[in-house]
Amino acid sequence: MKKIVTAIGNPNLNKKLKLEEGFTVVAEDIQYKEGILEILEKEEDIDFLILSSILPGNIEIKKLIEKIKEINSQINIILFLENKNEELENYFYAKGINYIFYNNEIEINEIIELIKNNQKNPNTELKKEINELRKMLLEQEKKNNLIYMQKQNKKIRHKNIEEIIEKEREKQIVCISGTSGIGKSIFSVNLAKSFLETKNKILMIDFDILNDSLHTILGINKYPEKIKKIMQKNNIGKIEELEKIDEIKNIKDEIKIEELIIKVNSKIDLIAGINLLFESKYKISNEKIKIILEKLKENYDMIIIDTSSECFFDCTKEIMRLSNLIIFITGANLVEIKKAKRLLNIYINEWKIEKNNFNILFNKYNKNSIDFSILKNIFSGFNILGKMSDNEKYNLMINKSSKEKLEKEIQKEFYLLHKKMIKQ
């Protein structure tokens, strides 16, 4: 039996809760803040308190929460705030309040289900962890600020381009990984373009099965002429519909990897229709991946593979194992860092990919991003490649499906990135 107290200045919720089996509603809906403390002092084993921050009373809401926790440290508080206030919200999360909502954000029946199942607000854990991370960042910023400024003033010496070419020859397979929506695909395209002067032959493979977009960014068709002709012949617009045609079933059984290669320019090739090599996007043989990549390595100096951020694809795991270099891309804000940490934890602890195989790159970096020295501290133990700016020209490149060379300012960023890649 769950004992509940309501204090939201509205008796409707109180009445509905009384009708629910398994609930004991203590007293009528409380109409003022001080009344909550009076009830809790009499009833020490209350399970849930549903509270509105705008309830009348002389005690300030923060002080009220502190007093409530002093009386009953185990009580679950469902708190309604009037206006969005991140600072106040973080304060309450730190006090152990797991259920924070704003007016009209949750219905009465949802509150009832929440109490029944004792569910946590879906965003609670993330917000609590972000709050803890924020505190750590502030502490680290104070310690590292002086060192950071000193490092920013150091000049980077450029190496001879021939030295770069020679040392990069061994890097044949580069896996692009990272959090969703952080710009892996546009980075993959720009990375390939940036090697035009130092590599004889580059292949890009789009292994982001769910969100493949390399062909869109490059402004070319996803499937080669052989497949396109079959589609046109049968008036088919979507590849999924090809499964219904006997002719394509035979092709999928016999198709060779070379038949999927699309020429982007004299040095860069693309394979975007990788799904045609497998039974389905969820059934991809690791052995077949290994055979394919070994075969492709014979003809290319560098293979850049854009992978999915989804963790249920075993193919991504196999690609990581076969790669000479894994570039893990994330953002430089609190939410993206948290997502990155979770993803890396899966790769390292569950997939058993060696930690030192990951090279962290912070994308879309701007003046509002977390200081770079702090980012390096957060990801200590990993190889840090550096940061890429939040350049507005990237969107222009995508929207125009540009096949041109990189802008000079972008070229410079990738030039510095190449130097760090060599050292890994």
C-alpha cells in the first residue's frame, strides 16, 4: 500500500488517487506549504508527496524541500514548477528529487501510472549525471585555465608534405564512429577530399545502414548503373521494392563488390549500396565483411568507412576490429559528452575494443564549447586528435552536394588533423 500526500492546490488529483486500489491518500489536498510539514511530522512513512512550487506559504521552496527531506529522507517527491528554470531544476535533482515537471506537462493518469510503477522521469538520470559533470568541469576549468592559455599560444610547426605521405601509407582502413547527428558523414567526405594530394586511391564505404547519406552529400546516385537500369526497367523507386523482383534476387546472390563501386573523381571512389551484399541490413556476415575489406585493400591506399552510431549492428564491431584507425567523433557540450561516454563504454567493455584504438575528435567546436583542456581531461586515457570548428560552410557543402575541393580554412583544419593521425 502506497501512502500519498498531495499539495498542489487542486483537489481533483487527490480525489482520483483515492479511487485507485493500492493507494492510501493521507488527508485532503494541502493548500499551503507549512501544512505539508505538519502532515509529515504526524505521518512518518509517506511514500509519495505531490507538490506544486507555487503553493501559498511563507517558506521558500528550496527551504521547504530541505525540511521535508529532514523529516523523511526516503520520500519520493513529484514536484511541479511554474516556469522553466534549469538552475533550480538541477538543485532539486541534486537533492534527490527524481520527478520534476512543469505545469500541464503530465496528465493525472500519467501521474497515477508513475506512482504505480515507481518509474523514474526518463530524463532524470541523464540530467543528474550532467549536473555532476558540470560541477567537475567547473573545478577542472579553474585548475587548467592557465595551462590551457599557455598551450593556445604555442605555434604549430609544419612538417614536409613528403614525410606525411610516407608515414600515412600504413593507414589503410579508417573507421569513422561516434554519437548520432554529430556530423560523421560530412567529416568522412571532407577527410577523403583532404587526402587528395597525399593518396593515390581512396575508397569511401557507407556502412551507416540506417542513415546512409554519403551519396547525398557527394551529389551522386547510391547505386551503380547495373542496379539503376533494373530499377528503371521495372519502374522501381525504392530499393526495398527490388526484393520482389526475381532478377535482383539472383544479382544479390552473385553480385561482386567491384560492381558497387561508384567513381566520385579520379582519386575517390564510393560504395553506398553496401546493403546489396547481404541478406538484409540486420544480417551481415562478419566473415564476409573481412573478405570484402581484405580484397578492397589491394586496390586502395586508404579506405574510409562511415559507421552507424546504433549499437545493435555487429558489422560495426567487426569494422572496428579490422581498422587501423578509429576516429570517434563527438560534440563539445555536456549532453554530447555524456552520450559519447555511454557509447565508448559499450565499445570498450562489451565489444572488447581496445581503448587505445579510439582517437577522439570534437566536432562543431565553437566559442561556446567546453574548453579543450577540460575535454582532454574528461577523455584522459584516450588518444585526442583535436577539434574541428563549427563552420557554416559545411551546410553549404551538403546543400549544394559539392564535389569541389575543400575551402582553405577547412583544408588547414584537416592538415593539422593528418599530422595527429600519423602519430597514432
